[in-house]
Amino acid sequence: MGSESGVCTFVCAVPDGGLRMCLRLQRPKRGGRGLVEVAMKRGGILLAEQEAAVVTKEQALSDRLQVLKAAAVLAVIEARKKHKEAFPVLQNKISSLPNEVPNHARDGNITINKLSNLVEAFTGKVKPLPQLKKLCEQMDLKGPVKFIAENRKILPTIREELPHALRSACEPTHLVLDCFRGILPSEPIQLKSKFKG
């Protein structure tokens, strides 16, 4: 509160948006109300106006929310109607399908070899490199890794032929896992976090 030549200035913070409003008040004449009383009355009027504005905004938002809720309910009702209309059509189509199961689907004994034969038929037959195939057949643990490291120039060819060479091993899964044991660390790596908590 500052005063200069009989005029007082009050600064009020307005709650919605942090605006500041200044009231410049003249000193009342003798026998009139005090300066603080006038400021309190005007501040109360401003506060009442702001409260009314907030109530108006709340009501507008509430009305908008009701409209959105009504639209959502209508959308759900329309979707249910469409579903109820489409469900009998779908049931009729399902009931009209033949109940027979094809012979090839009934035979559950399709092996990996049959599937690999189908894959080879579509992709073409690939002959693995003889050295790579020999290393896989011997179940040499370090052999395939060493071969790949020495022949990096033909890495795209090795990528294509390695799956076929691994199939020639008596236990391909063990060979692959044993090869990884030599490359990967045996103890789990513990990562330290920068953040505590």
C-alpha cells in the first residue's frame, strides 16, 4: 500500500490468471468512511464478480460435459444396434460352413522335417559350405564361431548357409547354446543406475 498526496494504491491478485488490479482511492473527507473500509468494500465487489465469473465458467463446462456424455451414450447405443443386426447374419454364415475338417488339418503329425522341406521348396535349396557343415556335424564348439570370424568377407553367404549347416548337427540347439557360452559372460552383468530410488 503506497500513498502519495492523499491517494492510496492497493494491489490485488486476481485468482484466475494472476492479473493484478490497482485501486486508487482518494482520502475521504472528514467524517466519511475510512480508507481501508472503502478498499475492503471495493475488494469485496471485485471478489464477488470473480466468483460469479468462475461459477459461470463451471456451469458452461458442466453443460459441455453433459453434451459429451450424451453423445457418448448415443454412440454406444448405435454400436450395440449395429452389433445386434450383424450378429444373426454372422451366425447364419457360421452355421452354413461345412462341419468337416480337411484331412491335412486332421493329421497332427506334421514334423519339423516336413516343414523344412516346404520352406526349402519355396526358397530354393541351399548347400552349406563344406567346412561349415563339417564343423557343425562334429559338434565343434569353437569351430563355427572361429570360421565366421575368419571369413567375414563372405558373411552374407554364411548368414544364408548357417541354418542349413546347423541342421546337419546331431543336436543343433546344444551346439548353438554351447557356442554362445564361449562368447557371452558367464556372470550376469549388473548395471548401475544413475538414479537412486
